[in-house]
Amino acid sequence: MRCPKCNRILGGKATTKKNGKAYFYYYCNDCKLTIKETDIEKEIEHFINDIYEYDSVVNQTLLPMIKTKIENPKEEIQKEISNQNQKLERIKKAYVNGTFTLAEYDEERKIVETTITELENRLNECEVCEVLQFTPEDILIKRDIDYINQILYPEEYKERNFSWEELTREEKANLVMNYIDEIKLYETSNHICKVDEIFFRESIAKPCNELYDAGYIDKKDYSLMGNVVTKLRFSEYLPFDKVSQHIFRLREFYNVGYFEATYYYNDKVMFFNGYEERRIVRIFPLEDYRKMDKLEQLKLGVIYVKDGDKSILEDEENVFEYIPPVVNSTEYELDEETRKKREEIEKEWNEIKSKIDDNK
């Protein structure tokens, strides 16, 4: 954090009261400015829980596996290991033939052996990923399952997951340092410091933005529902077959519902009926508006659950431990209940596709 007056990086200090409780401050000696850490924390708490949720679901579990699979193709690594082993043999021959001195040989050998070790570690990670088989779709399903569990099983969810408030100060510091590069402050007319801008680390923001743009992660935004301000979860466009597969998977665990809404661009209003009875899980566009020349209104798909609903699984603990698999209905004979559910979703999506085609 930088001083809002002179732009120097603020220092930190702590004081301990007689009761043993520590209080933390940031200060600028030159400008005689002191800010309570708790005041800054309150300023960012409206999004810090979202960061923590993203971190626990994506960065600590799924995303490292996905990035490893994408960035480290197994065949290319194996080929490069083979190339490095051949290089090592050439270095040995050069030493035997007197081209390299012993010192030169040792230096070159260590470089190649270090490279081979790094490649073998990457290869091991790839093999672990092949077993785990995480995909971007798994991020989507995991975040929705966690959100539904917060609605349907609030107490159980709280017991199983730490919130920002429950983290130690060191854990909070690590999380903030991992995600945030700089916090820009400003001073009000009555000399109170407020957060002006937050600059996130590119290494974190870039993959997060890429996942959002591709439709595999949600963001929350404030909305007016009736006369109540609330937060809704939005995600970008995905082809309807991917969304229908997503609903298939959710319905392995829950009685999720689906309906359509309309967003009117000129008035910036989203309209749908019956929201009072439903807890919205996710809202997403049914067509790729980014490729459309002119857009006055946009059809939205809405996934929801109802308060009081529970998991359809016999063992409800599984909703906290697992994610439903991707199931190809042609691979085996479905039971009657699952078959009917899938027919309902397929019918819904065929109607949606027909409406979109008619609009086009």
C-alpha cells in the first residue's frame, strides 16, 4: 500500500494492549499518516471472500492440474527427455575425445542433468493429472456444487470450509500477497483513508480472466430483485450442449431447475418471473452476444434450486466429497428416473435452440 499523499510505500507496525491483543497499523513517517489494518480489511471484505472461494476451488485444487495438462503435453516432454539424454551422451564422448576439459565436462553435465530432472518432474505431474482428469468443466461444476451446498446445507458447509474471518493473520496475509500487487488509497476531506483501486497480480488475474471469458468461471454482481439488492452469479456464453451437460451433472446430485430470462440492453434490466421462490445458482447468455452486430435484448438461461430441497443422493455426504462424473448416456442403459430427467433437459434445450434460430 502506498501513501495517498506522497505515494511512498507504507510501513507497518503493531501495538499490544494489556489484554494481550495485538493491533496492526500502516503508516507514513513523512506525512504523519496512520491507518488501521482493520479499516483496510473492511474496505476489501466485499470481495475478499470471493477471492478465497476462487483460490480454494481453482488455484489450490483444479487449476494446477488443468494448466499442467495444457502446458505440458506428455509426448513433448518424453521427446525432450530423450533429446537431453542424447545430449548427455555427446558431452561424454566430447570429454573422452579430449574436446572438453574435466571442468567443462562437469559444468555441461550438471546443466543437462538438472534439465532432465526438471523434465522428469513435469512428466510425473502429467501422469498424476491423467489419473485425476480434471477439466475446465470441473471448475464450473465444483463452484456450483459448493454454492448449492451453501444454500441447502449451510451449517454443514460452514463446518467443512473456513471463511475469511476464520483464517489466521498469516493465512490472510499469504492470500492477499498471492493475489494483490498493490492497493491504492485516497484521503477523504475529513482525513480518512479509503481504498481507491486494487491491482491484482497478472499471474493470477490472467488465468482467472481466461477462464471467465471461456465461460468456465462465474463472477458476482449486484442486482435489484424486487426491492431487495442482492448478488447474482453470472458466467459467460458456453455452447448449449456444454451447458446441458453441466445441468445433467448437477442433476446427478440435486433437483436443479432451469428457466429463461431476458436482458434488455437499452434499459439495462433483466426480467424474469418467480424469482421469490428460487435461489439462483448461475445466469448465463444463451447466445454469443460478443459475435453479434446489434443487440437490443439477450436471452439468458438461469439455473436454480429451491430452499428446502436436499440432495437426491442416498448418502448426502457425497455432495461435499465428490463431483458428479461426465456421463455419456449412450454408454450404458440409464435407469428410468435418470432417463426421464435427461429427456426433460434435452426437450428444454431443443426449445431454446429453436427460439435462438428463429431470432436469428
